Amino acid sequence: MRRFFFVVITILFLFVTFVQHVDAALSSQQRKELSSLKRELGKTTKLIRKKKFEEATKIVDEVDEKTKKIMADAKVSKKNRSVSAVLKMVKAKRKSLAKAQGKKIYTGISFSKEIAPILSLNCVKCHGDSKSSGNLKLDSFASMKQGGKNGVLLVKKNPNRSLLVLRLIANEKQRMPKGGKALSKKEIKRIAKWIKQGAKFDGTDEDVSVTELATGKKSEKKTAPKKNTKAQLAKVKVPKATGNEKVSFKKDIAPFMVNLCLRCHNDKRKRGGLSIETVADLFIGGDSGEVIIPGNMEKSRFFRLVGGLENPRMPQGIARITRKNYEDMKTWFKEGNKYDGGDKTIKLRDLVPTETEIKKEKFDQLTDAEFAEMRLKTSHEQWKKTLPREKKEIVTSDEFYVYGNASKARLEEINKWAIEQSKKLKTLFGSKEKLAWKGKLTIFVMKDRFSYEEFSLSVEKRRTPREVIGHANVSPLFENAYVVLQDVGDTISTESPGMKTNLMQQLSSAYLMRGNKKLPDWITQGTGFALALKSDKSNLYLKSKVSAVSSLVKSLSKPEEIFANNTFSPSNIGAVGSSMVTFFLKKGGSKKYRRFVKSLQNGDKIDAALQRVYNGNRKKAAMAYFGTLKK
């Protein structure tokens, strides 16, 4: 008994000593302050219950700020026992506030706390307000969403296709930060994981600078520039075109202004007080007065800055007007700066066709033969990027270029399978079109894993998961239309579907990728899988994959999650999708399934398409599908 008593006393002594040691860096006054802050937080419970959210939020913010000040003064970390207790209460109160107000609590990687500091330290110098290389700004989340001259920066939930990640892991010449130290693997992984989680913004204002988010120091608030009034726009004189001009403002001048100048000179930013939202705004000028004096290049500030006669040269950054832009601008001035766009208050952006519209106009003018010639030329370029020294073979048919480093006999065999599969797809979807892909579809056949992965890295700038042995890429205007396959041979096992099945799956994906609207992955990946299984029910690979579907889908917390992209891994989505496609084909036959897919391609949301065709919604359809898995 005495021995037991001695052990208890010893443990208590050690515990007290430990507690004193943990809080040793805090003064008695600081510990009292922390206790007082805990009591202050307790008041928020009643305020939240009474829905006095602003008062409660103010208390939580003040406690958080005071606690961090105590930490800084005492030079202790968050692990300090007394400090940790208060910070945990702060976190809990924030959750209670969010829940009471019906706000979602984001638990993923924080843009404000984890991504903004990386951008502030490594990227803003070249991609900020004073300098925006490549017309790209990374000084706020709002700027990031806009992207730059090379396109969209973030592809939500897909870091492998996000330009931000691709530039961080590129070779030395293309890698960012340019000329600076590469980001650590840990930082790149954090950014990739953030994108994988949906690239969400967890702050309150997307326009707040990343530096402010990173440091917590508020930058001076900029007052929004005043727009030119309707009266000012109506009053300003803009020379009208006669129709005899050599240079058209609409076709020759406005496009480079929109692409190079509008980013900094719009109604929201008005650098130098100048907006070029409309041609009327342009002729009003900026802080220094008129920037265009009709017919007078030498005295027009616009020409002097853009033409390089005066500093700072415009546009700033690496973007510059071309020689043609310069010559057109000179002619436009010589002809009196005439405007041929109609109403002078029309937005310049509305005058200029988008890149997609320009491409569409160009492609619409091509004959089938010209488009096929363009496709073959593009395929040659893609091959040259991938395996320039490797011997290639090409087999041509009405719909396909079968192109690769396998033998010609193998390519001819694959071409024959492709023609068969194309007929099946047209039958399933009730299509009478002779050519499914404008300008043909290229089927790249890679004889080994190295060749397949090299294509993904060289052409698509992304790595391919080891379990993926084929993929398709068809752009809305058919600028790109190809399938890439690793030739896995014809031996079928639980590890390999065989080359014919591999082709069937990817060809089906390419068929369903046509059009402006992207279909869900379970349809594009699952349809080919379902057709392959129907034609070869004994295929060991397909059977093994399908046998795992039930356990995969039943692990979901909500049945309707089966309809969302990225719910399943690339290696499983085909099998799960096949099971779902088979369910819908049995439920209403091929005609209803065809209507359902068409509805989605026409822009309907999944619930609207299900209601239109199957008289249900995601939850109802998911429950019915789950019911078939139990049998």
C-alpha cells in the first residue's frame, strides 16, 4: 500500500513539474490573460444562440489576435499548453459560427495560409501588379483564375492538366520561377493537392493580394476608378469610317488592343486613368489627357508608347505588338483613326471574335480532304516531338490514321478493329454520319510503355498513371482528335484486357468526346467498357474489374456521388461506368440512353437529363442502381 502511495505521489510530482515546464516561458500575468480570453470566448455561445453572429465573430477574432500577440511576446509556439487550449477554443467557435450560419466548413489545404505564402515569396515579383510576364498575374486568387496568354492556369481537381503545376515541374528552360530557385517537392505537392481538392478559395475576398494573405498585413485599400459617364461617352467625337480605308479598326486594331492592352486599361483598373473598354473611352483618354489625336502619330501618346518612341513602352511585360500590328497602327493613324465598329459604346471585347470563334471560322472553310491533311500534319508534328528518331508506319482508311512504331501488319489489324467499333458506336447512338470525326481520327499505337509515356510527357506535358494504358483527346472543334494506345498484346489476363479491348474503350471515349459539352467520365469511359464486355463476356480482365464494382460503389457515403467526376480512380472508372451504363441500357434500352447522352451534350445538367428521359433525379437513379448491385 505504501509502495502504491509513493508511486502516485511521484507521478503527480512529475506531472506538476511537466506543466510548470511547459508554461515556463509564460509569465503569471500572461497566463491570467489567457484564462481571461477563454472566459471571453465563453460569451460567444449565448451570442450564437441569439444569432448575433457579428458580435460573436468580433470576439473570436479579437481573442485570436490577442493570443497570437502573447505568443509573440513570450516567444512560445502553438504547442504551449495554455496557448493551445485557447487556440483550440477559437477553432471550435469558428466552426460553431459557420454551422449556425449555414456555411460550409472547408477542411482542405488553405489557399490563404498555405498557398498564398508560396506565391507571394516566389511568383509575385514577375507576375504581380507592376509586372505581369506572359500577361499572367499571380498577386491574387482573382487574377489566378483569369490565367494568362498561355491559357487557363488551374484545372480544378486535375493538377496533371493545370498549367501552374506543369510549369513548376517543367525542364530547366520552361520551369518557373524563371531564373530562380525551384520550389521544393513539398511545396509543389502542396499546390498539386490543393488543386486536386478543387482549388478552393477559403478567404472572404478573392481580390485581396496573396502578400496580404501571407503576412496578415493589410495593404492600402485602392479606391475603385470612376467609369467615364454616359454623357462623356456620348459627347466624345470618334471619326467614322467611310469604307475606303485600308485598315479596319474592328479587324486589325481592336484585336491586339483587346489581347494586349485591355487587361490593364479597363473600367476596373484604368492604369494611368485610361480605359479602353469602348472606342469612346479610348478617345476620351486618361490622366495625361487625350491619347489619340486623329491623324497625328507624333503627338498621340498612344502611338508614342505602343510604338516604342517613348518610355514606359506599352504594353508592359514581355508581350509586344507584332510588326503587322505596328504597320496597321501607322496606317490607321495616317487614315485619320477611323472607326468601323458601329456604336462607339460597344465593348471592344464584343467587337473582337474569340480565339475559338476565329478557329471555328477557319476550320469551317476547310474541306474534308483539307481537314484530313491538317490532321496528318499535326500527327507528324506530335510524333516528331515524341520519338523523332523512331521509325514510324502509317495505315490510312476513311475514318482513321493508324500511326505508330508497331509493325505495319499490326497497324492494319488495329485499323480493321477500329472500323468495326466505329460501326457499333454509330448503331448504338443512331448516327447515320459517314465520318464520326472531322478530318479523321489518329490512332497512335505505341509498341511499349516507354513510347506511350513519352507521348504524354512530350505532347500533353503530363505524367500518366502506371495502370493507364490508353487515352483519348478530342477538342470541340476537332483541332485535336486522337487516341493513344500502349500495345499490350493480345494475351488476356486479370492484369491486361488485350489490345482489342483497349482500343474499343478509347475509341468509344473519343466518339463521346465530340461536341462542345464534356460528358461525365463514367459515360465516356464506361460506354466502351460496356461494349467490350458485351462482345467478350469471358474477358478475364473485364470480369475481374466488374467483380470489384459493388464494393467500390457501396463505400460511398452518398449514393448520388457515383455521378460526380473524380469519385473513382482512372483504373476503376471504366468498370464502374460500365456497370452504370449497363444499368441504364437495361432500364430503358439504347434509345433512352441515346436521348440521355444527347440531353447532356446539349447542355442539360445531370438531374435535368435524368428527369427528362428517366423521370427521376440523381438520388432516385442511384438508389435504383444500388438495388441492382444487391441482387
